[in-house]
Amino acid sequence: MRTSIATVSLSGSLTEKLTAASLAGFDGVEIFENDLLASPLTPEEIRARCADLGLTVDLYQPMRDVEALPPEEFARALRRARHKFELMGRLGTDTVLVCSSVSPHAVDDDALAAEQLSRLADLAEDHGVRVAYEALAWGRHISTYDHAWRVVESAGHPALGTCLDSFHILSRGSDPKGIEDIPGEKIFFLQLADAPLLAMDVLQWSRHYRCFPGQGGFDVAGLLRHVLRAGYDGPLSLEVFNDVFRQSEAGPTAVDAQRSLLTLQETVGLAAPPAPVVPTGVAFAELVTPDAAPVSAVLGALGFARTARHRGKPVDLWQRGDARVLVNTKPAERRDGTRLAAVGLESPDPAGAARRAEALLAPVLPRRRAPGDAPLEAVAAPDGTELFFCATTRPPLPDWRADFEDTGAAAETESGWRVDHLSLTQPWHQFDEAALFHRGVLGLRPQESVDVADPYGLLRSRAVTTDDGGVRIVLTVGAAPIDHTAHAQHIALATDDVVAAARAFRTAGGPLLPIPANYYDDLAARYEFADGELETYRELGILYDRDDRGTFRHCYTRTVGRVFFELVQRDGGYRGYGATNAPVRLAAQHAVRGFTGG
């Protein structure tokens, strides 16, 4: 189906918004009145600009407070409407959005509302315009879609229909199944938005916290199915009021918006992009650093061996069990310090995964290949992390390690060691985009967002995982932009015995993150432990958590540049990440300013 986006959903000037919408592949736009009023372009110039960009103007909006008014107020509304209809002719659009009234002058009289909307539609018809009447969730007397439809149906005017808005419907908890009782030709327009599930005033919720479909907690796909069953065949349009989007670059936001509609259409069966190729594990995590010594020292203390060296690049492969870390010392990254720059994802079909990513607008990364290099497909995540689709020891697929030469050092081969999860800090304006990207492009399942207390604010976190936990990525938004510790990334390494691993790391000279004694006093009050168990945890800085399935023990190294390591032991099917311990860990990291180099 055709896709459209309201200009209010994007930041910048009207020209910038239109350009971004076009480049992202939208077919049309809704022109928000404030954007037109603030533009130096005439309506004719805006119309021409849209035509040049391949965009139609699908809707002009909003027209407010025009129904159920006293005669003198309605006369003023008609005068205003006549001017707007003439403007729409110059702009080249034939549909106007009319919101249910919030005017203190409006009266609770459906018959009067229908009669005045019919007179408004008479005037609109004279100008070749259709009126799409929408129930605002905070409308004075009409606040539900079914009530708005009853008024439209009662008016019985061919130029009067309804506009359905997923936020206004779902935020009130209305049952969208009744949409199927509305004739499809009377649904003049459909606006889509998602939102996190918040307990707050619906007007403030609407004006500040809407997001693109798939980024919130609403069943937007379910609503869309009802609209399609009613026979609607107009554009799928996004109308999203969001403080973050309006402060972000219009181009990436528009791409994120289009990706949300592509994913939504796939969900309801309107589109069939290449099927998701869900990764099965983490092949490697790649660190980029200006100085390999500090991170190499930490890896060595963790029991990793430098088993291979890339034939043509300054990249070393460190390995223990099935956990692999690449250390890249390319000089272009010196100013950035040590950081987690790339992730290799085990893929059953690397080429298919790349096709899926490209179809959902993920930027495919060019790669310089020397003769004989393994063919690796890579795309960029919203935060810039490079994601490689690859295979390890799975003929006939090429093994990515073919690009490396053995150093002669043997890696520990004990079972249990692997990458448990990766934590990637997101730019503040791309957190929701990242969750949708990993779900839509990679087929990972987003978990609920979690807020944890950092000493300087709140840290927001959301995990995206495979069903079996083979891939776990935790997306976070740093709470304190001026503090590098709050923006650290980390690699969590699974082991069958975290106590032995922590003790061996410390014995090898590795610096563990010290945890305050008060934490263990509280732990003793909450749980019962075997003799000496809690003392061992206190000695090694091991934290503890449990859920309804099992237990979780974990500890942390000090930070190297922008990266630290976590040692974790999951027992009995524990599913979480020790979120209850995160405030203690964050405070400890702030206290020690855990930089050891890089």
C-alpha cells in the first residue's frame, strides 16, 4: 500500500522534511498547518516541490473546533474553512482532517454536530475537498472513533467521512473490532502511531510520547487488520508527535519511520520482503583500540589466547572456548579509545540475512576484499555498530576465520565459555529505532524496557534476543553524557563456574570491580546461602540474582577505554541480566572511574 508521513513527525524546515520523506521512500505526506505557516514557500511552490520529489499531498491538517457550535461561532468556523479550502486547492490536496471539538463553546448535541458537519461538507464539496472527521481522545463531547462514526453516518454526506487514528483509539482502550462495521469508502484516511504504555494524561501522552509502529506497546497491527477488513485502500500514514524525533535529524528518522511501515505491512500480510534470517549465536565481538596492550592484558587474564592474526589487517583473534574477541588496532580510531565496533552473528544464511537487511533499509557496508578473503556481508546498526553475517565451521558456508593465520597458541577448549550477551550504548535519540531495527532486520524479540538508577540519573535498557537465548543484545541509553563510565559498552562471557573464573582472573592480575559491603549485608537479608558462599561473593565482587526459573551470578572487570567485561553464570534457566544489581554496579564504576588504559 502507499505510505505517507505527517510533516509534524520530522524535524527541520518544511523543505527538509519533504526531502527526508522522499529519500526514505514515502509516497506522500500530510502537511501540518504549522509547517506551512512557518514556510517561506507559497502553497504553489510547496506543491511543485512535492511533485519534484515524487510526493503527493495526501492530507492537510488539522482543522479544529467546527462542529456543535452556537450559530455565531459556527459562522466564524465556516469563514475559516472557506479560506482553508481555497488554500488546499493551491496546495494540491483534496482531503482535510477535522478534529472533534475541544472548544468550550461546543455543546453535547450529536444532531447539531451532524448538521453542522454536513454544512461544512457542502462547502468542502464546492471546492473539491473531502472532510475526514476524527475523534480526539480528549475531545470535549466526542472522543471515540465509534461515536465519531455515528455522527458522520447520521450526517450522510458524500464529502464527509471519518479519519481513524490508532493512538486515539488504542490509548482509550477502545475495541477496534467495530471498525469493520464502517464501510471502507467512508474511511477517508488512516493515521498510525504507537506509544509506550504509560499511566498519564492522554493529551500529554499523545503530544510527547508517540512513536512509530513496533516501537511501543500498542497492537497497531491488530488495528490495521480491522481497517483492511473494512475495505480501506488509502495510504498508511504516520502521525507521530515525539519530542525526541523533533530534535533528531530528519533523514534517519524518516528511514526509521519507513522501516516501521515495511515491518508492519509484513506483519499483516501486505508485503513480503525477504524472510528474516534469525542469527543463532555470536561468532565474535570486535574491539577497536589505539593500543592493544591494556585490552590484551585483560583478555589474557581472562584465560583467552591470541590464536590468530589477520593476514592483511592489524587484527588479532583471541579465543577461549566458543568465545571469540577480535582486537583491531587500525590507526584511524585512535581518538575514540577502546570501543566495541562490530559483532559477528552466526547466520544460517548470511546472503539471505543481508538481503533482508537491505530490504528493510539497513545500510549495507562496502568492504574491501583482498584476493582470497572470506566473503562477509555487513550492515550498520543505527548506532553505527557493524553487524557481520557469518559462519564458523559450517561447510559449505565459507568460514570467516579463513582470513586469519594461526599464531601457534592454543585456546582453552573447555565447554561453557561463550558470549552470553553484548551491551551496546545507543545515542539518546535512537533507542526506539534500535529496538525496531533489531526486531525487523535481525528477527530478534524485544523484551520490556527497564529503567535502572544511575548515580546521575536513570539508565534505560531493553534486551533483544532469540527465543533460545543464543543471541542476546542489551540496548541502553546512557544517563550521564559527560561521564564516560555511563556510556561504557560491555561483553558478557558465560562460564559454568563464575567463582573459579573470577578467582583465576584476579590471580592472573586482572582487576575486578569492587562491590560495597553494604550490598552483601542486604543480600544476606534477602536470601539464604550455604556456609561460606556469601563470603566468597564478597571477596570476589560477585553479584547475585534469581528469578522463577533459576539463579544468576555475575561480576565485572574494570573498564578499558569504553569497554568492560562481565563474567556470568546462569543456572536453572535464569532469563534476565541481573537488572536489580545494575544500580550497585553503576555506582561502583563511577566510584572507581574504572579506566585501565585505552
